[in-house]
Amino acid sequence: MADGRVGGSQMLFTWDTNNLCIVFRQWHIRSTPGLIFSLLAIVAIGAGYELLREGIRRYEHNINKRTETAPRESPPPLQSSPYPPAPGAG
């Protein structure tokens, strides 16, 4: 859409801030401060995503550690054998 319409399909690296779309067609940049704010917003979104991933990793690690250190259920009691013990068994 090189005919000047808003939100064209060219999302290439450019220093031109006129009619620039970032990430979504609705995210439209019209000025240099808008571009800088958008770039900072993208960095913040990425950092937030990585923070969320790290939090999930730590949560899963703590759950696994608790599961490993939790007392295990004792095995069911052995059934007594209807046969007498073998000679010499103790």
C-alpha cells in the first residue's frame, strides 16, 4: 500500500516517522516522540514477558523442590503368607 494510506503493509526498518505502523495496524506512529515512546513500550513489553517467564520458572522450581522433600506415603502393609516361613529364614 504505497498509495499513502494509513498502516501500509511495509513494516521495514526506516527512520521515517510519517505514517509508520509498528507491530499492529492499529499502532500507528505519526512523530519522532511517538516512535521513541513506542520503542520504549516494546522494550517494556518484552521485559515484562521475560519477568513473567522467570517468575513461572521459579514457581515451578519451588513446587518441584517441595514435592521432592515431601514425605512419601508408606507402602501398603505386606500380606501375611499362608505358607510357613522357610527354614533358616529369619
